[in-house]
Amino acid sequence: MKRFSFLLVLVALMALTFTACGGGSSSSSGGGSGDAQGQVFVTGEDAPVSSVVSFYITINSITLNNSSSAVTVLSQPTTVDFGRLIGLRSLLGFNTVKPGTYTSATFVLANPVIYDVDMTTNPPSLGTIQGTLTNSTVTVAFPNGSPLTVGSNGLAGLHMDFDLRQSLAVDGNGQITGSVNPTIDVMAVSASDELGEITDFTGSVLSANTSANSFMMQGPYGFQEVVDVNSQTVFNGSYTLASLPVNAIACVEGTVQADGSILASDVEVITTDQAFISGRILAINPGPTVTMFVGEELPNLSPNIPVDTIYTLDLSAVTEYDVCFFDNWFTQQLFNGSTLVVGQRIFVGGTAQSGTFTPNMVSLRRQGVIGSLVGNSVSITSGNIGSFQMQNDLLMSYSAGGPFTVNTGDGTIFENINGLSGLQSAGAANLVVRGLVFKDLNTGKPVVWAHRVRVLQ
């Protein structure tokens, strides 16, 4: 059993759908059967409200538009949980459209449901709000000078950012009202762009084909995906394509290819026990036992542990701890039963028999953290090696008792800002940081090691 990696929302630009790849394409206005077609994938992520742990919305359709035509890239209603996709990206679907240059995208939405955590209660409690859309149809223009261009037999990508901060209305006391005014940003990306890469696609291994250097995965909502490997693909542990266990739960990083498959840079076998729950730690008690918000699970463990509930789990018998996509002897020195901290996103693998879930491994997952930059907190050692302080109003600052530290390195990716030097003059900028949350052994507080720092605009 092994780990898993971070989750983000990547929508395969042809079809923001969770149905099988290569499924029937649909288009409107124009394009005879003799036209060469282009491929589109969609990536997406979320700029969230920090108390929101889950935000479901049904996307009934997505259409790409230009002055003379429109093409439908999603026609099957698809329900997406943007609340748990903070800073993460995962493949949702793939399809084919007529070549052309598209200047906007139209989203038809329905049925928003909001789950938010109240950390002031003991134990933490969960609220559910059936949202109301102020507008169910949203058309968003691509940035000036940067339309989405689909070439004949080419591959293009649509990055979709559902901004919950701007979308969810709050009252004078900062409480969510349930009114949802959808705010979506779109951007054209290529498969090799950072915003086009798949950073987390997690599911069950259905089969492996060593002669074709590929395997099949069952992803979220029944979506099946072919994953290609090559000599550069890194497997965790001693796993190879030939030894990849059928029915194991695995996580893949890589890029979308023109046929809709994923070329994997990393393949992580998380567990072979065929059962897991994952989510954010809300409280920790001796044992250890952890109270967590359950955002994902496999198989369906209801009624004992339904998704989108708060659940307390006894981890006292667990001896295997690991960190996503890290595989060396030092891992358990960094993350173990004594270094759990409120705010971490964890994956718990185990067995499920007669409705009882028995944990036997815990994996620390990459995650996104939203908050505001604390003024005059940026410290630069050299280049982008250094740190800064962030403040938010939910798990991280609750656990830290105030601002928390974010460490960066020369490999940290900065978006919408010129690195640490740019942050020094950014004031109280709103940020989304993606990385790993560890426990500072000196202070007992959470500290983030950042892979990506994004300034929200």
C-alpha cells in the first residue's frame, strides 16, 4: 500500500464530462463530416471560501463560441465538487470539436449545494445549504488576445477557475447566505502548460497491457481513462507496469495526449486494500484518533461513513505512514502518528467488511490553502528560497492560533507575481498555496512547504 497525491480540478477541454473518453462528440453550427477535427481538454480549479469544504454544482453543458458558430463540449450533466479542488487539477473528460478560434465559453449550471465547517463547536460541526443561483447561464470571454484555438487534428486546452470567493454571497456577519452568483474565469492552455498538466487523477486500476505500455483506470464518477507509461515514468516502491495490481487504488500525474489518454510522469500505488477515505483533519485526540471531514471514499461506505460528513477515526493500530509521491526511508520521519496536525489533507487506506472500515495506512496528500499575505512577513534567503506568513479563517489559522508559515524554494512556481521579491510589495494579497502541510516539531503548529503560490486577482 502506498500513497496518493494532490487533487485539483482539471477539466478535459473537449468535454468537461466524467463519461468515458472518446465518447461521442457533439457540435452545433457548422462543420461537415469531412472537416478534420481537433481535440480539446479542460483543466479547472477553485479559488474557495475557506470555511467551505464542499461545493457541488451540476454543469449541464459547456459551449465554446465565436462570432459565427458554437460547439458543445459538454452535453451530459456532470456534478462537480469544486470545494475540495483547492489548487488541484484532475482529468474530468475529453472530446472532439470543430477546428476554429473561440473567444468565449458558456456554462449552464444547476443545483448548487454548500457544505461548511464550524470550528467553534466541539467537535467541529457541518452545515449544509441548498444554494440558489442568481444566474444559471454564464458566458465568459477568454482574455483579450488569448482566444482558444483548436487546430485540425490538434490538441487544445481550456482551464476553468470557479471562484467561490466571488460566487458565494455572505451577510454582514460573514455568514454564507446560500445565494450563488457564478464567477468563472477561463484560459486557453496547452497540455504542457503548468495549468494544463494533470496533477492528480485517482482511481482503481482495471487492467494493464504491457505490450501497449498502458493501463486502464476507473476514475471519479465512473470515468474510465487510459494511462500510457514510458521509460521516464516513475512508479513508487517496487511497482512496475507488469506488477501493477488490478483493483489497486492509484494516483497519476502527467499530461493529456491527443487521443485523450494520459502520459504518466508518475504512478503511485496508494493501497491494494480497495477501500479508502480522504479529507481534512479537523481535530486530533490521543491515540491518535482524528476527526476529519470525509470528502472522498471508495467503495461507498454509507451508512457508516457517508461522503460529506464529519467522522472520527481511530488510527492507534496504524503503523504505515507516507507522503504522496515521496518514497524513501526518510518519509516516516517527516510524517507519522505524532506529526498529524489540524488542517492536513490525508488519505486513509484500509479494509471494508460488513460496513466496518478498518484503517491500516495513512498518506499525507498535497493540498491547497487559501488566505491573505501578512504584511512585511516575506523573508528571502536567496532567489525564491525563503518564507512568508499567511492568515485564513478556518483550519490552518485555527490550528496555528493565528498566521502560519509558508516555506518556498527555487522550485516553487509563482503565478501572477514575480516570486518572493514581488510578494514583498504585494500588501495583503489573497493567495492560494499548493503544497504539503507538515507539523512544526518545535511549535506544534502547521507549516506549508509550497510547490505553487498563486496570487488571486
